[in-house]
Amino acid sequence: MKILFVAQNFHMGGIQKALINTLKEMSVHKQYEIDVFTFGTGELIKDIPSNVHVHSGGLLLQLIATPFYLVKQRKNVWHIILRILCMVIVRLIGSNNFYALLFKRHRHHTQYHIAISYFNDAPNSYFNQGTNLFVDQYVQADKKFAWIHTDPLRANFNYKICVKTYQNFDRLICVSEACKQKLLLFLPQYQHKIQVVYNFFPLAEIKDLATKFTPFNKGKMDFVSVGRMDNATKRFDLIPHICKLLKESTSQPFHWRIIGDGPDLLYNKRLALELGVTDVVEFVGECHNPYPFIQQSDALILTSAYEGYPMVVAEALILATPVITTNFAAAGEQLRDGFNGLIVNGDIEDISAAIASIITDEGSLQKMKQYILENRYTNQKAQEQLVLEFDRE
């Protein structure tokens, strides 16, 4: 079976890691011949299995598939000018027309059994899209799938554009049952197309990577958060406020490490300084291997406003680290509240209260850890779902 995955880029991110894990899972099965076409590049490209054929876009396509803050960090004046010029052109002629001009020279003439647009392709942004358009109009395939990694209602998907875009796709694959239910509400006319395939995880690899180095000297209570510094979605800006409340409400020591880079990193650092919590909050920055941090921490904390099926929650459970998370749509699919973690409302006070409860009662954390060890995470359900969708007529 010849399969094509279309991606925006392979920069550090949850969707990119999910795709890497899916490629690793599928590449060991001889019945799959896999191609990847990625608009841009990124540090995770090196993690793609060697038997997967990778094709990249030209310079302009690479530039628009790269977040602007990363383009600026490279300090290539010519690339910055080109990226700004692209932004101006898009505002003049529209995203679809601009992408169409670039896609014509990247048209795939190979016939595939299945072509997959793997990114959310959120239609309300200028450049965070294009994979759906490319699979729909520039790829020849017997079946075409679009992957949905988030809550379409909370992510403000554009209804009219989605109705038009998804009409030519055979499957709309959601990464959780909760995501599926949201999409059914959003696009009930496509209910016959909407299915679920959970994310895959390289279990042995994650456990091995977690032993590669000692990330810090263990303290009394250590917390970790991992993700792209995008406050609109991940709400890392809540953490300094939560830490301020914790310092006021408990005398017990704690340290909170935040791993990740992104456009709001500098803002969050300044906020921590203004609130006087730099003694308990540490911005580690981007880390290709965050697993030693996760394994050595007492709990992983997720502050997101919304999620589809966050990779980092499952990764924490694989490493037997309890999770405290906001109540995103699929939280109950990943966690059993009170057993392997805590699910709380997304406001500062509730998150702070939940964290304070485990700071003062370490026994509850140990019980959660023991439950995780007795109920190990597996890929079995995801494997069954994927095979079913690929074999479905």
C-alpha cells in the first residue's frame, strides 16, 4: 500500500511529533510504502525513519511553512525580506491563490492508495494551512484523509471553508473521541466520514531517552510543563500567576520548569520577573529530549485552554509521572481523575489549589504513580483504529 503524508514542517511541536511516531509505527510494516511531502524543514526531520521517502518544498514554500519568529532568529536578511513579501502578497490575493501558485510546481504525479493531510490546516490564519488544499487538488490518490488534532470549536475553524474543503475527503480522522464529538457538532453533514485514530508513542524509545542524562538535582517538589510557548492555546502565561498564589498559600518548597520555545517565551519570562516568582519558575527553553525532565519531576502540569489529544500527557504516563491538567475535551480519555492525575478547571485559582493539594500531601502522588505502574500505557487501541481505517472500503 503506497501512502503519502503531507506536512507543513518538522519543527518542534506536538503534531510534528505525532507524525514522527506514526511514521515509526508504520515503517516497520512491509505492506506500507511511505512518502512524506513537507512544505518546510525542521529539526525533527532527522527522526523520520530511513525507509520513509521525504520530499521538501522549494525556498518560498519552506519560508511560509516556518513560523516568522524562527525566520527572524536565523538572521538571514534575504529570507526575512522574502517572508515579509509573501505576507504582503497573501493579504492582496488570499492564501489559497498564493498557495496554488506555489503548489503547481510541486504537483505529485505518483498514484497513491491513500494521501493524508496530517496538519489541522486551520483556515483562519494566513500560513498555518495548505496541506488540505495540496492533498485535495495536487495529489492523485484512491482515498484522501484529513487529520484533525484539536477541538474545531475552540480553535475557531471557519465553517464555510471547512464544508467546502472536506467535501472531497474520504475520511476526517480525529485524534480523540472528544474531538470527534466536537467535529460531529460542527460538521454533522460529514458524520459518515468522521473516525478516530489515537496518537502512537514509541514506548521503549521514550523510556530509553528518559535515562540519557540527569536534568537537575531533585528538590522537595518538582513540576514540569512542556510545549510551544503559545499563550493563546497553551496558556503558559498562567504559570507565573499560579506560582505567586502557591508562594502565598504554602511554605513548602517547589520548583516549576517550563520546557519549550515560541513567540511568547520572552513575554512569559518578563511576567515571571514582574510577579517575583523567578526563584520557583525556570524557563528551560527548547529541548529535543524533554523526557529526563518529565521522568524526574513529581508531576507534569498542563495549563492549555484547549487540546485534541496532547502528546505530553501520554508521554508522562509512559514515564509513570502523574499529570495535573485543565479539563480539555479529551482529558477524561487520557486520565482517570484522582487515579493517575487530576483534572481541574482552567482558572488560576483551581489549578493552584490542585497543585497545593499534592504539595501538602505527597502520599497522593505516590498512589497515582503506583496506579500508573500497574496500568501501563500501550499502543494497542491506536493500532486497531489505524488498521481499520486503512482497510475500510
